[in-house]
Amino acid sequence: MTAVATEERALRVDEEPPRPNPRRVQVAVAVLMATFLAFIAQAVRLQIFLADEHLARAAWRVDSVAEIPPPRGEIRDANGELLAGNAPAVDIAIDVKLLLNENRDVLDQVRPHLESLPYFSREEWEQWVAADVADVPGDRLLARGVSPTEASRLAHAMSELGVRAIIRRDSYRRVYPNGALASRTIGRVDGPGVHGVAGVERALDANLVGDSLRIPLQRDATRKAYLLGASPDLTAATGDRVDLTIDRRIQAVAEEELAATVAHFEAVAAVAIVSRPATGELLAVASWPPFDPNAFDETAASADAGWANPALTSTYEPGSTGKIFTFAAALEEGLVTYDELLDCQGGVVQLGRARIIDRHCHGQIHAWEVIRDSSNIGAMAMGTRLTQQAQRGYLAAFGFGSRTGVGLPGDSTGVLAPTPWPYSQQATVSYGYGFAVTPLQLNMATAAIANGGVLMQPQIVRAVRRANGELVSELEPNPVRRVVSARTASLVTQAMATVVSRDGTAALATVPGYTAAGKTGTARMLSSGGYSDTEYLAVFTGFVPLDRPELVITVFVGRPNSQIGYYGGVVSAPVFSGIARRALPLLGRAPETDATPSSDPIEHAASAEAVDGLALSADDRLSTGAPTDTGAPTVPDLTGGWVADAVRRAEALGLDVAVVGTGRVVAQWPAAGSDVVPGTRVVLTLEAP
């Protein structure tokens, strides 16, 4: 059996082998070709159609670019003092993919450390935790401008948890070393600290922002980043330095004087502007209430009204300060002379349904006395001699009704209606009602009188320089136009000088050692039902000294407590005096040898400020009498009696006295019992019984 089987097998070997099945070969070749074509198609898809996506993924894992905002340029004052600068800070980000890949077991411990960061979102965190790793983002910013100390604490906490996904990037944080000082003028930057959103920060953002830096990075297998090439030169990319005309010292003086007045008179808002008449430079722009840009809430709306600068944005009827420009226009047109007598029509004029009562004049009044005594009817007599077109033209020439050109955001035009006007409006415009101005407009218009009749464009930027000190641009005084002749400006100045005298409405504006000129104004504030009987705007605008005026100071105090005081000569005039007294020595302006302005010989009786439904005339004056006591007096209670007795008692203690109104004394300041120094002014408010 075995031999036979072996022989059979041998015979089979010698037989011709079977031929392969052609169909099977074709199938095999087809499969191979299909596989090859599939590889080719996938290669084309990956290298052509999906190339960008995969390159991006590779870049995320290997190469990337970090965009770093450079330091913003500094803002400095006129003397080089830093107003806005930069401090080292840290931006915190999170690599979400890396966190979920490596640290899922400690997510509940990581989260409490991140929740306090401003850009952390609880909803987003929950989405990350629930999602697939492939669907979550890479880097996500959690905070900007974190202090290095806080960043180090977070890094230490993450290190203890073994978390590598928290990314720290060195950056800068905008800082304002003087806090709220000049904050509404300087402005502030946005939440990320890149662009300005208010004030100078916004107006000169293109200069301050600098050039962003794109830094190439490479990551290793653990996604740890390292720099390719040399470190970038941040100095070369730093924004330009901006030097302002603001003088930090004078700004501080203005804010201190304003704050003290607001506190005493319980006012709601206030503005004080200090400028140089010859150049238009703004040395101080103070406002109340203040805000600290360092304490800015990054979650607040970008259009927060708290950033607005009321010196430029708020508009008010100027009240009796508008009489300056009526007098100037009438003089310039030759329609009135300085000493001309004007008829006050018995002290009462019916104007439509309203009566104008002028307690300063019942018969005749010299034209210059209209300014000293703030006579409404006298101003109306001068203003209505002008055509409406001429009257409006002069107001427009003084800068009312158009932007000042200061170059800051919010520069309002005010309100100056086109002609023709109703007759009543022409009359009220003559004494400061029927048009609205900003504090800066009034300051510049007053400066035009101080500058011999030439209106200047206000300047806030002294120079712009590169970070290396190279000069880009520099302030050049910009005369806008001549409004009135030098002679007219001189005559108006003489009249304004009588206001700041013992016989004028602004005795409290006198500046020891210097002559000054100015004008008071007290305007009723508008409310929903018309003019308020309890809310007032107290205004004073003037300049000092008379010989080569150095400073123009304009003060607005809104809604002071009328039970304490509300007249421009009582509330705002002392702010003018305080700023001028402290600022002039800082500028090296020595006191004048004879600082007592000459007084006109015409007798002038003190009387109350006229208050009617349409207008007010500011009026508060000092009584005569010399101090007789050189001790340190205590202010007695002077209320309840007649003014003559109160003045006699105060002067016996060596106190100076300012009298507002007529009749019995109903209020006083300082309060009874206050310890004062000899010569202190006591303001007595009188009312007729």
C-alpha cells in the first residue's frame, strides 16, 4: 500500500500544474489599483484640500506666533511730571486642551483658583468639561494686567497641583500715579489696556498706542513654548510720549479749591478752568465729582458717562457773565460809550408775560456800571441797540455756538440759535439767557478780552515726542480771530476790574497783591417745569493780573445748597481768588506794587441780587470798615438782626464783612462759633422782612 501511494504521488508531481484563474487575477489587480488610487486621493486631499487645516494644527503643536501689544506712550504734564505710564504686569491664559488631557482628575481643585480672574466664564468652563478634547479651544485669555505678585501666587498653586496648562505672558498695565488728578482730561484706556476710550488717551490714541509685536514661538513635544531668535526691542515699538499744557501743581490747586467749595456749599457738580490768555494753553481743567481711572471696572460699559469732561460737554446758560460780551459788542459797534447814561425805566420792564426787576437801577446808570452792578435792564438797553444779526455775530465770534477746537472728545458746540429771534429772546440774550455755553467756551471768550480782543484756540498738548525723545510736533499758539479792537477790550477790562472791588459784585474774588478783573453770574437751572426756584448755577470768570494777564480762571458750581449760598459772587468768586493766589507764585509772577484797583467815585449802595423768572444779576459786596482787633476771634452769631448791627459787631472783632441782599441777616458763613484769624471774611445773607 505504501509503495503504490508513493508512486501515485510521484505521478502527480510530474503532472502539469493547474493554470491560475484569470478572473481572480483581475480582481486582485483591481483591488491593488483601488487601494493605490485611494492612497493617491487621500494624499491629494491632505496635501491640497486640507493642507491649511493640518498646517494650523501642526503650528498649534509646534510653531506659533504671539502678538504682544507694546507699552503705550507716557503722558506728562508741562513740567515733565508723569500723568500716565506703564507698570510691569502679567496676562494669564489657559491651554484648555492641555488641561483636559493632563489634569482632568484635579479640575475641581483648579477651578476655584481661576474663578476670580475677570475673563473666566462658568458657563464656558462647564462646556469645556463636558465636551470632547478635540472640540475645545487652545489658549483662552483669563486676565490682563495682573500684578506679578498675584501671578506668582497662581503659578505656585498650579505647580502644587501639577498643572502646566496655565500660561503666563509678561505685559504692561496702564497706571495713573496721581489717581483722580486731571482724570477726565487725561482719560483712560479700555479693559485690555490697548486703546484709549476717553480724554487725551483717546484723542491721541494713534500716537500713544505704538506698534504691535508679533513674536515667533516654537513648542516642544510637551507644548512648552520657547522663543525663536533674539528678544524683541519693546522700546522701539513703544508709543509716542505726549506732553500736556496741564501744570500738575496748578491742577492740584484748582481741584483742592473746587473740592472745598463743593463740600461747604453742598454742591452737586463743579468745574474750574485755568488758562493762559496769550497762548490758549490750558493749565488746569478741574471737575467734580472726580473719578479714579486706576479703579476702573473692566466690565463697565465703554460709554460710561463718568468719563465725560463737563468742561467740554456740559452746557449752561451763562447768566450775567454774558453781559461782558454784550458790552463789548455795543462798544465795538459805537452804539454806546463807556460813561454813557442808560435809562433803567424805573427798574421794571415788562417782557411778554414776565417782568424784569432791576434792583440796581431805578433811574439812570452808566454803561460801565452795568458790568459792575450786573444790571439786567442796563444790559438789555445796550443789547437791543444791536441788530439781531450783529448780536449773534459777536457771540459767534467770541466762540459760542461752535466747537473750541481743543482736540478732545466731547467738545460741544453749545447752543446759539440762528436769527431771527423773538424780541424777548434778544433781550434775554443781552444778559445771558437764551443761549448755552460750555465752561471752556466761556473761559476762552473771557481770555479774548484779556488778550486784547483776540480769541485763541485752546491748547491741551504741548508736544509729542518719540520714546527716544525725538520731537514729532510742538505747540504753536493759534489765534482764531480778532473779535474786538484792543481799545474795546481795554474798556471792558476796566469795567470788569470794578467788579472785583469793594464796590463790585465780586469782592470775594480779590487776590491779595494783584489786581484782577472778572464777572459774576447766577443763573436759575432749568427743570422739567421751567426755571427752578431752588437750583442755581453760580459762575465767575475773570483774569489776573490786569497788567499782562497771566491767568484766566472760570468757575462753575452747579446746584449749591441755596440755604447756604448760591450767588456767583459768594460761591464761585472765592474759588477764583484761591486758585489765583496760589498759582501765580508757582508761575513766578511776583505781586504787584499797587494791587488796589481804582474805584469810580460814583456812590453805589449794596443791594440784593435780582431774581426773577428770566434772569439773575450776581450781587454781593463788602461793607466798609477797618479791623480793630488783632487777636484770634471767634465768629459770633450775627443772624436775626439788622445788617448795621451785625457789621458793627463783626468789625469790632477784626473781621471783614461781605453783605448779600438787604434787610435782616438770615444766614452767615463761617458759622457762629468758628475760630478764625483776623481779617477773615464773613458773608452775611440778608432778606427783607
